[in-house]
Amino acid sequence: MPTKTYVQTTINGENVEFLCEPRQSLLECLRDVVQLTGSKEGCNDGNCGACTVMMDGRIVDSCLVLGVEAQGAKITTIEGIAPAGGLHPVQQAFLENAALQCGICTPGFIVSSKALLDKEPNPSEERIRFWLAGNLCRCTGYDKIVRAVEDASAKMSKGKKK
């Protein structure tokens, strides 16, 4: 029987403790141990971005990070993006711009988009496309996704000027 490791971390602003096997990915720990199933398993080899989370302020493919590496880290999953009682402007823009279809890639795109807008509030289309290059979608062309990020950027910038 494999030995489990005790991990203390912060997920979506809450202190979380869990046990995991040293070989388990952060994605497996989030979904199977912590029961946060918003991050999706697409490729399980770091190519699709469906499992993207923020870890200590940077985006990572949670399928490539070991659960034990979460020790002491601050992690934000798709479940931690929305404020209480509403949607984050990125989520709202994805809905309004029909930037999603089947939904497998959507959590990763939203987490990546929020991370971009946190760092660059008014990115160019080129920067958006570059930033989201690690996220793959099989259902849409990427134009609606890019437009949603541009729309969220405009709304968020407008809200800050008040």
C-alpha cells in the first residue's frame, strides 16, 4: 500500500488539508480528494489546458503538478473565480459572447483569461491569443473566446474608472 503524504494548502482562499499519494497529480487531488471537479481532465499530458489553475499567482496545468507540490501554495481553481452571489466579468463575458460549447475547455480558458487580465488589464488581441495558446478547444474557433476576453477587459476597465 503506497504511503500517503499530508498536504496543507490554500485553495480558493480556504485552508485545505488532504492526504495524497506522492504520484498523484494536483488535478487528481483536486477532483478526487478535495472534490473540486471544475478543473477538467482533457489530455493528462499538459497539452490542452483544460485543467489550468493558478498556483502562487501563475497558471499551471494541474495534470503536470504533483499534489504534494501544493504544500504551502495558494491555488485558485475555476470554483474560486466567481465572487459570492455572482459571476466574474470573465465568466459573464464568456456567456454573453457565446464563447463556450461543450464546456470541457471552458474552466481552463476562464482561469487563464482571469490571470491575464490580473496582469494586463488591457491586453491586445495578439497578447490574448498568445496568453491563451496553451488552451485548446475542439468545438469553437477561438474568435468568440478572444472577443469574450476583450469584452471582459473593457467592462473591468470601465468599472475601475468609476
